[in-house]
Amino acid sequence: MTDLLYKEECYAIIGACMAAHRNLGSGFLESVYAEALMKEFEKSNVPYEREKKIELFYEGQKMNKYFRADYVCFGSIIVELKSKSFLLKIDEQQTINYLKATNFQLGLLVNFGESSLKYKRFVNTIK
């Protein structure tokens, strides 16, 4: 069996997300969870960059466009936050597209909008 990519790092990130959700519950805007999560990352010593501007690439060439990741943790994991009653396929596709266009290897899609925290891991298989 192969080890999960960034297993310990993801454990720390998801733990911080769970703490924020446990303290706030569901029903707030995404921006509220983003701020609470920043505080949890600091308490847990999770290195992060908030609203990090990330360059996009198309066929190996840098594009003029970019996107802002909600968080990049440990310098290598994109963390995309949502606060919705349920995730849609387009939310998943957005995270997958971010991975493909940035060459990051791992993305976490985290939804604070449900009664219990939901998250999905996405691995970039494009080399």
C-alpha cells in the first residue's frame, strides 16, 4: 500500500478545519471560516499563506491570468474553502483545475456549510 501524499500535513490542516467548524458550527460566510482557520493554523503551527496569488500555466507556458488560493499550506498544498449546504461537481472541478494549471500536487476542498465538516483530497496526476 502506498502512503498518502503529504499525510501528516493534511492531518494538521484538516484538524485545524475541524476545530474551526467545531467552534463556529455551520451557517457563516466563507470569509468567517477563513479568518477562524487562520487562527487555528497559527495555534497548530501550520505554515500558511492566505489568498496567495498563484500563476497559471497553459501547455507549460505562464499565462497572464492567475488565481488566488484561499490558502496554500506548507508551501505545497492548495486549500480551497466553501461554505455551502452541499458541494457541487463544479466545486470539485475548480480544485482539480487549480492543480492542473499550477502544477501543485495536492489540493483540499473543505466545506464548512454542512452540519459536519466535509473535505475531499485531490491529487494532480498530470506530470
